[in-house]
Amino acid sequence: MNLQSGLNLGPWRLRNYSTGSKSDDKQHFSSINTTLSRDIKFLRAQLELGETSTPGDIFDSVLFKGIQIYSDDAMLPDSLRGYAPVIRGIAKSNAMVTVKQNGYTVYQTYVAPGNFEIRDLYPTASSGDLSVTVTEADGSEQHFVQPFSADPMMLREGQLKYTFSGGKYRTTQAMTTTPEFGLATLTYGLSNRVTAYTGLLGAEHYKAGVAGTGISLGNLGSVSADVTYAMSTLNDVTRSRHTGQSYRAQYSKTVAATDTTITLASYRYSTEGFYTFQQANESARERFNQHSRQQLNLSQSIASFGSIYISAYQQDYWRQSGYERNVSTGYNTSLNGISYSLGYTYSSSLGIAKNNQQLAFSMQVPLSKWLNNSWASYGMTSQKSGPLVQQAGLSGTALTHNKFSYSLQQSYDSDKKDAGGSLSGTYRGAYGTVNTGYNYSRDNSQVNFGIQGGVVAHENGITFSQPLGDTVTLVKAAGAPDVSIQNNAGVSTDWRGYAVVPYASAYQKNRVAIDTQTLGQDTDIDETVQDVVPTRGAVVRATFNAKTGQRALLTLMYRGKPIPFGALVKQKGYDNVSIVGEKGEVYLSGMKDSDTLNVTWHGNSCQATIPALDITSHRITAKSIMCH
């Protein structure tokens, strides 16, 4: 179970992030963090209190309990919004992928055999390596590390970015110290090409300072370099003291001419006496500190021939031989509508002599000529000194707005001479997302079921929705049920006319539009598009004035003559006003028998009562009525 709950009160946001699990009669519930936050507009910053994490752009991010204020880039135009890495790997079967950061499980999902990508990661901190475990259907596991850190430091001229944090270090690891500490960082754009940054971190047993600069190289990209000096007193038997330096260089570049993107290339070298704050706190558990680290993320488009990607890192430690390595590379292309993918992964860990190498190939063929929105697929995965697994399958989407997606696969393992298969489906509805699956092999079978959704309690009641983002839009179209929201698959109003658009961009204009083709025959909406600009974490309302009832073209008569042109007509129960035409005619919707109309013109006024209407025809009724 993954639970993200919160309460909004004015500008304040209370949030909790918790996970729970049960396996073999063992239950575990963990509250990862609880925070109280709000924005401070004149500082263009966020204030946080509670269990949170420090930013990871200058110092490595750490979890702590306390208070911090930091610049919010989302409040600046055209600035970096931050990122989470794309995790790529290869699964030999229908596997469960678990991602952990700082000891907490932050993501878990099931993937089909072959290449997989995870792009919707929700990390708990802005840096800190991600530990990825792929659990195959037979229970075997493969592990690798996905590095995660911020981009090089670059700001526009005159821009200022800062962080002030203070509190108590927290961790899930045993045999660690949890000291109180304070942290401050400052980044300033000196010019269009040069950015300077610095930071201080202090605790009773640890002192560190960092200074660095980021430089724009124009067409060559941007680079940053810094040095960190640290003094550490380790929590070991001798309370040994150490001093050391860590040197870091980072590079980022997009070459438009060749469509090459180097998301992040970095190198770090640390002297033997250098410890990060986390390493110093956990030194009683593990005495090995980092020696050097290299990291590269690169993607290259090859015009109409497809694209290739490479993601790699290498790390080693003082007083320990060997390297920790991970490489993921692949090639994707499409020919005559058929998609092809070839991927390779390599990983090795310290203390483990055997490395893990896997190769995967897959292809996907559209079947739209025979079955709309469907694809046939074939794939194979091969592991060094391991089996060759082949899969064939059928997948696609169905129902209105592609609410339902399905997948059917059959596989064969050459080593075990074992065939297996799987069937899965996902339905995205107005009240949440439901997914289920079944897979089997000769030795085992599995059934999995999942439900994801959101619940928003507001002044007009409770509205169920698809899984919520941090910032959401509450649609109010009272009296208009089952109306779809454009560009949001499965999102539609409930029986009362309320819906939640689960993701909105903070401090930006968000367009919310009603799909008029889904309106009932007796429902009209005055304006079908609303623009909302929420603050971070807000539940912002988009109100649509819906009218449900009979539609009619009425000719209004007063003392034997048509009401004059330009007269104003107001319906009971609605705020909007209609205008009378040249011959006393007025179009009205959402009418009910015996409703009252108030008509005004040139200082005159009268009232008319709507007569009995034919509500079964769903046609526009034409009638002439008297106004008294």
C-alpha cells in the first residue's frame, strides 16, 4: 500500500507519505515523511516543517526532521523544474520492480518481459542513489544502482537561489548517529555565463564547506566544478578524526544539430580522509568511503533511423578493491509502423565476482487494420550463462477515450523447457484506476490486483478520482453527470457533477475544458473552458455553470405585443442573463415546469411562468407565453 494524504487550510499544506506491506503473516507499516508547508510569495520560496529532505544540488541530499526554507524554481519563468532519472532495465519474465531511496521503498510496479522504462518516479529526495531490485516470477532477483543527482548549477544573471535547513538527521539504518545540524547554500548568477555557489554544513561531529562555479560554454554546453572540504569525527571505537577534500565536475549539453543530449556527465574524486555527512553518521556500520565516481547519461537521435541511449556509472571506495558498475544501452527505431528495440545491461557489485549481463530484443506490430488500437509483439531476452526466454503477445486499448488497456503474452524458457503466460488489464475510470493480472509457468502461478485512486473532501462533499498529484483541479459542474474532461483519459464528472483533474502545474495557467460531445441531451454549459493558476499543493476550483432541464425557444408576449429587443431575462436558480431577440424570442435551457422568468427592459419589468414542457423528446420546444 502506498498512501499520500494531506490537508489544505488556506496557504498551508499538511502532507504524509506512508507505505505498508504484508507478506507471510508479517506486516510492516512505515510513515516515510510528514510535512507542513506553505509558499512565501515575496521570497519566491517554500517553507517546510517536519520530516523532509535537504536539496541535493550542492551537498548530497539527506533526510532530516526539522525546518527549512528554500527557493522554488517553479515560481520563476523559464527555469529548470528539476528531474527524476529514467530507470531502464531488462526483465526475463513478468517481474516486480522495486525502487528504494535512502532505505525507503519509493516505487513498485509490475513489468512485462523484455526492456522496461520507469519514467513516473516519485523520489523522496532530490539526490541519492536509487537501489533497483527486479524480482522475477520464479523468485530470482537482480539488483543494480541507478545514480541520481542534480544537473550542473546554472542560473540567469541576477537570479538568487538559496536553502536554509536545520534539524535532526534521520535514517532507517541501524548503528548510526542522528545529530542535530544546520545547512545553508547560496547560488547566484553573476552573469549570463557564470554562476557561483557555496554552502556550509555543521554538526557537533562534522563540519563541511563547499565552493564552486558553473560556466556556460555556449554551443559547447555548461560545466560546473566545485571542491568540498570536510572535517569528520567518526562514531567508531577510537572516535577518529579525519579531514579531506572532494572534487566534482559536471557537464550537460544538448546539441540541436545532431540531436544529441548529454543529460549529465560527472566525475568526483575524494581524498581518503573525506566523508560525506551521511557516511560520517553511518561510519560505525560501514567504514568504506568513496574514492571516485564517474557517471554518464547520453541519448542520440539518428534522424529517421531511430535513436540510441547510454546510461552508465562506475564507483570505487578507499581500502576496497574492485568497482561498482552499471551500464544500460539500447537502440530504438521504427520502420513502416513497426517498432524495434534492442537493449543491453551490465552490472557488477563489490564483493561479488560474477557480473550480470543481459540482452533483449523486442518488436511491436500495429494491428489497426483488423483491431483498433492494438499491437502484436515479439521479444526475447538472454542472460550470460543463463536461459534464452522468448515472448509473443497481444496488447491494446479499448472503450471510450482508451480507458481500458490489456496485454496477453505467452513465453518459453529454453533452459527449463518451460512455457508460461500472462494476462493483464488496467481500467482508468472517474473513481480511480484498477489493474489486475495473472501469470503462470510450470512451477508456479501468480495473481496480482491493484487499485489506485484519490479522495478529495471539499466544501461541497467528497469526490473520488484517479491517483492525485501534488497540485490538482476540482471541477464543479453541478447537475452535469458523466461529462468527460478533455485530454484526461478516464476523468469525468461523478453523479453530482464533480470531478478531479489529478495533475496541475503550480504557478502556471492550466486549461480545463469540458468535452461537449459527452454532455447529456438536456444539459447545456455556458462556458466550456476555464483557466486556473494554482499555488503549489493547492486544490483549485474550476466552476462550470451547467443547466440541466428542457431547452426551449420561447416568444415572450406583454400586453398582446412581443417583448422588445434587448430585454434581459433571468431564470430562477441561475446567475446568467439571456437577451430577447427582435420578435420577442429568447433561447433558454435547463428549464423545469413552473420555473419563473424575470424580464426587464427600459424601466419596465414582468414575470412569466414556464408552462408544462415535453421532457421526453429531448427536442427544443417552441412556445409563446405571456409575461405579466
